[in-house]
Amino acid sequence: MKHFILISTVILFSITGCKNDSMKTLNLNDLDTSVNPKDDFYGFACGGWMKNHPLTDEYARYGSFDAVSEVTREQCKIIVEDLAKNINNNEGLARKTGVVYNLAMDTVRLNTEGYEPIKDELLKIAEISTREALFTKWLELGNTGINPFLVYYVAPDESNSKVNLFQFYQAGIGMPDRDYYLLNDSRNAEIRNAYVGYIKQLFTLCGDDRATVETKAKQIMEIETALAKAMYSRVELRDSRKNFNKMSVAELQKLCSQINWTEYFSSFASYGVTVTEVNAGQIPFLKEVGNIFAKSDLETLKTYFQWSVIGSAAGYLSDDFANAQFEFYGKKIQGKKEMQPRWKRAMNAVNGIMGEGLGEIYVKKYFPASSKERMLALVNNLIETMSERFESNTWMSEETKNRAKDKLSNILVKIGYPDKWRDYSSLNIDETKSYWTNIIHSNIFDIEYMMSKVNKEVDRDEWHMSPQTVNAYYNPTTNEICFPAGILQPPFFYADGDDAINYGAIGVVIGHELTHGFDDQGRQYDKDGNLQDWWADGDEEKFNERAAKVVDRFNGIVVIDSMHANGEFTLGENIADNGGLNISFDAFKKVAAIIPQKSIGGYTPEQRFFLAYAAVWANNIRDEEIRHRTMTDPHALGKWRVNGTLPNVEAFIETWDIKEGDGMWLAPEKRALIW
């Protein structure tokens, strides 16, 4: 796939404009006209949708993304169930897909097996008598996708983005974030107590008596709390330079001498690679891992390793394990009332194991070529418009403007599905083995695939989402944006839809991903994906002044009770929303200047643009999930991606005639305009 070449404006408009009177537009039932849009635009634009889509028990949050995901999952279910019914008539990937689904659906077998699939592994850990033997077990577990302490991965070297580098990332805790261990408020204390109960319950299911599980729960909390204290916060993890620490294996050995890194990396010899350099990631955490492994009681470490196995496997064992897992993570953390039906969990497994393979079938059945063509034209218009906005930018120097435009023109655009599909022929799926054993086989398959990239040239054509995924991404180290087929359907994208809603929805998504290349993180990477300062003197300070307004805006938002949004943590996503709106609105106005747009349903084209944007973030959400997402999600909550961001956008203020005193008003001096 080649870099995008911008096409002329005249050609662009002839492709993107939609003049069909039968084109799809807004569903006015999604609005709540009893709400004043000048005071609460989210309530006005999404209130009807929220009333018509009450939360069901299986959801902690249900929104537009979830609604589209349900459609896509049902489509994939049709494909997979057909394969599952006919496994004896299929071979290759088709047969493997059916086998995995059947294994996941076989509750009789799962409940009969109980914890048998992990019993031998737990016994092997229990029988370890030396720290050296435990270290060997650590390496063995890592090669099967079970990761005590650390996660390792392979990704572009941020100092030389054309080559892949072995990298570490902090891990090893069972709760979703370090703050669950560290904050002393009553809510987090309650969750910690519930987590201890969860640990006890799972060890009990593995045959331990009451006294033993009490001891083991204390041991696990001791180690995980120590790890949490050493972890970077979510805000610190957004500091690219702080988290990129490239060094040789010899330097790593000096940094963290308690671990035999030569032996550690020799465990990868079977992959045919030699690791000589690494990104150590979060250095204080890495040092603490060394301290814990060297100084902790051997029995405590063995318990922790057992817990790593049990926690990883719980969702793939009997109903007792799966139900306990849901009670803690689903109910306690997120506030869900009911577990997903088994078929959905089975589909999650299929997507996790062979998502791209399923995607190849999905796009042939459900994704028309015309959607890709129209999307391509939309992306071109957004890229051209963003370049124009760079040119008219008043706070950047000409030198930085030119480099920004150069980076923009080098962004790789991926739409729908990959040009080359992943080969699953070496994936070992065996219906005679347990569900969990096949998950391990899948982990090994993925690790072998990942490790084959070490020290190799980066493949920019590789996709990092399956085609059926309802999402999109920007990757700074490859300077690419990706829009899978799954998101290219209503309410995000209408192949035969009104221009205003397409630009307000998928257009803003496109602009959002483009802006990520120039948000507080993305702007630190050059056009080739290297972590390198390409800004002229003084421009960074001007950027930071504007970004600070975004931080202040969101820090001032109370999401529930006394809990505030985290402006520093969500900064990148909030900048991307801000930029995406401005860029897409300008792009839409260019289309409207060539192809006249009319009012529909009593709303002008400009009004429909902002209504469509809000509709993307319509959702209902439980209080527990508000707290959970505020702590762990770098995106602002849906309501605040609308009401928090739109007051910064001049076109919104003008379109909806927002005045001082209105709820959606933000004083001009507080408004953030970056891109």
C-alpha cells in the first residue's frame, strides 16, 4: 500500500457529494426536543436514543458503538455457526474456527473438567523448590502468554521506526489499574476487599482449604500492591520519552542485576532470534520486579505464579470460574447485572484467536466496494482540509507548518480490510484438547508470529485491528490511520447518506485519527514514526499553552459525586476530538459550496453535522462504569466528548447561536483551538 496522494478539489467533490433525495439522514426519534440544545446539547441530541435504548443487564455501558458492534457480532455469528455445524466438511481456517466456537459453547465438557485443564501446571509450580527453578517456570509461562510481572511485545523502535524492537511493559496486577490498590477512599477499599474474596474463591475452586486460601490471598495482595506502588500512573504512561528507554542487554543487566537477563532472552532461541537491545519501558517498575523476585519468600512467589495461571485461565474453565470472574470484574468493577450469553463470549474467543481470518469472510459477505470508495474520498478531503488549516494556522512558524504538512502527506491510510491476509495454517487447534489448552496453543501461535519480527523491518501493511472491529486508530510509529469495515456503517457512515451526517460522524472520526498525529503525544513523532523533535523553537510552548486550556476544561468537569474527569489523562483524545470537529466541518463546508445542501427535518446542514457528531457518543452508563472508565480510559465519557468539547468549536457556537449564560457557553479566552 502506498502513501496517499491528495487529489484535486474538483475531482474530490464529484466523488463525495450526495444529491440523492432518498439519502439517509438523522433519525429524529433520537432527539429529545424537551431539552434546550443551548444548555445541554448532549441531552438534546441523544436523549431520545437514550430513552429508546435502556441498559440491559449485560451492559455497564451501552452506546452507539455497542449497538453497531451487536450488528457486526450477529453477522459474524451467522458465519461462525455455519462453520461450527459443518466442521467435518471443512478444513484449514474454516475448521479451526468451528472447533474453537464449539469448544467455547460446550458447557457440559467445561463443567465436567472443572479446573483439570490447569491442575498439572499448578502442581508443577507447587513442587518448585528453588528460585532458579521458579525463574525457569517464569520463562515457560511467558512463552505461553501468561505473564507474571511483565508483558513483553515487539513493536517499531521509536528511535529507528523502520526496525522492530523487543520491548517491556509494566503488568502483573489483577485489578484494572494501580490506583485500585493505592487510593484509600471507601469505594476502592471495598473493591480491594472484593478482590481478596475473588482470589480466595478461585483458589478454593482449585482445591485449596480455607486456611490455605487466606494465606495465598495475603501473599498475592502483598506482591501486587508492591508492583502497583512502582507503576507509572496512567498520565505518566502517556509520556513517550519517559517510557522509551532503549538499551543493550548488558546495560539492562546492570540496571536490574537481580534477574539473569542472558538466561531470560536465551529462552527465545527457539524462535530463531537473538535479542541484543530492548526498550526497558518503565524503569522504576522493572527495578522493583527485580527486588520482588530476589527478596520475596519463595512460597509467596509460587503462589503469585499460580495466581497468574488461574487468573489467565478463569474465563475458559467451568461456569464456577467464569461466574466468579464476572462477579468481580463485571458486577463489582463495572456494575453489570448479568454475564454476556455464552455465544457472545464464544464469539469473543473466535475474534481473539483468528479475528483477521474471520474478517476475510466477513468483508466478502457484508462490506461493499462502494463503501470503501466513498470513504476514500472522505479521507482525501479531510487530509486536504487539514493541510489547508496548517497553512492558515497563526501560531506555528513556517518551518513547523511545512514539516507538519510533510508528515500529513506521508500518513498511510487503511480502509476496510488488509490487502494481504494473515496465514493461520500453523495455528494448532485440537478438538480433543480442552478449551484452555487451545487458548494456550493460540497464545503460542501469536507469540511465535510476534517474535519472528524482532530486528526485522517493520511491515507497514500489517493491520492491528480485525476488519469487523467497530473502531479506528492512529499509530504514531508507523504514521498510519486505519478504519476497519466494522465502523463503516450507521450511525458512523452512510454509504448513501446525507453529506452533513457523514461529515459530522465518520468525518470527525477521520479528523480525530488524523489529529492524533499532532496531539500532545503524536506530535513528538516525525513523518517516519521516529520519536524526534521536529518543531521549531518556540512552537512547542505555544502548543502547550493551547493544550493547557483543554486540560483545564476537562479537569473542571465533575463526572459523578466528587469525582472529576482527568484532563491530563484524556488530553490526547480531547485534542483529537477538538481537531476532528474543526477539520471535518471545514471539509463539509467545501462540499456544501459545490453541492448545495438543504434543510431536512427542520434542521440545517450545519445543525445536522453537530447532531450527527453527538449521536456517535449516545450512551447509557452505570455509575460504577463511570468511575471505572474515568480511572482507566484515556477517552472522556461520551457525554463530555459532546458537552465538554463542542463549546470550544466556533462553528458550533455560531450554528446553534450559543450566548453567554447558556449552559454550552464557554468564554472565548477559555476556548482551545489547536488544529
